[in-house]
Amino acid sequence: MLAAGYAHTTLHLIGPRYYLTWRRLLSTLLSFVPILAAGGVALGQTIEGAAVGEILGSSISVGFSVVLHLCFWVTLVFFILERAGVEIDAGWNPEELPAVGAEGSRFELIGSLVVLGLAGGAVLWDRLRGFAQVDGEAVPILNTGLWPWLLALLGLLAIFSLALHRRGRWDTRLAVINTVLALVFVSLILTLLARDALVSAEFLESEVLEAETLRILGILLGFAVVGLWGWSILEGWLKSRRDAG
């Protein structure tokens, strides 16, 4: 320490001036970049028809590699910025704060109900009118036996949104309910995809899309469902922890 004082150098890698910004940025990047990278590799190999073991091994390897690269390069950039004396704190003003309280909760409720309403309308339209046109005749895309279950699940999600709005904040009970609903939805979609029971027999027989195209679309749908509802579960628990504090 004495030698460092005489040499006018520091012994720390990231000093207190930059430490909190470095940690916040690195934590944010680590929360989604490795998952996206691993998920992208898994998606590509699944489409190619790779074995499960190969998919898992490649995804874990890529995810771990991305974590190492993020830690190294983000730290190196802050190390250089600090040694160069660059100012990175641009400050903030109160207008940048997110909407909170009743107004923010009301906007979230309206957005959720609109999305659920559109989804329910799409399910009913597909069942009653059909989205696909085959030789001038409307054909439903989804399995016609699924619409009551899908509408029931959408109704439960709407009730949950109303309960969350009435509560005004997240808590452990709401996070658990959100997790259960998400797992039910994901399990339903993945099970139907695995059994080739999501798409109606009429649409399959029409051969509007080739079997390989349907397989790729099914894989994309499965990954999208897992990703979106996985994020919903994580967001629910993070908000529960935030509101509890």
C-alpha cells in the first residue's frame, strides 16, 4: 500500500466511483444474455434434430462461455474507463422514474385484459370461422376440442390480473398463483405439441404447410412459450420481493 501511494496508483480493480454502475450493468447482462445465447443454440440444434444430450451439452457450454466473456469484457471496459478518468454518470431527473401506484397498476391491468381479450377472440374466431382458407373453405388451425380449455385458462389469467390490480402490489401468494398458471399453460402447450394434438386434423389434411414447416413452427412455438412464461414467473417473484421490501 505504501508503494502504491508513492507511485500514485490504486490497488483495486474497480473503485467505489464505478463499482455500483459496473455491478448493476453486469448483473443486468448476466440475467438474460447467457440464457438467450444458450436458448438460441438449443433452438438451432432442436430444429436440426440433434440428440437431447448434444443439445444440453452445447447449450450449457455456450452459456458458460458467454458468462465468462461478459465478466471479462465488462470489467475490462470499466477498468479502462476508471484509469482514463472518464465520467460515465449522466445523472437523472424525476421524470425518468417509472409509473407507480394506482396509475401504473391501472395501465398494467388494461394492457393485460386487452391482450387476453384479443387472444380469446382469436381462439373463438378460429373455432367458429376458421383462420385458414382451403379451396375457398374456412378451416380451423387449432384443435377444435381445445377451445373450452384455452378460454378457461385465459379467463383465469384475467381473474388473476383483476386480483393483482385490487391488491395493488405483488406478494408471495400472487407469485405462487402466477407460477402455477404459467406452468399449467406451458405444460398444456408442450404436451399438445409433443402429441401432435395442437393443430386440427382438417388443417393437417389440407397440406397448406409441409410437415417439416409445421415441425419447425412447433419448435419455435414451444421455445417462445417457455421463454415468455419463464420470464413471467421470474418477473412475478422479483416484483414480489421488491414490494415486500
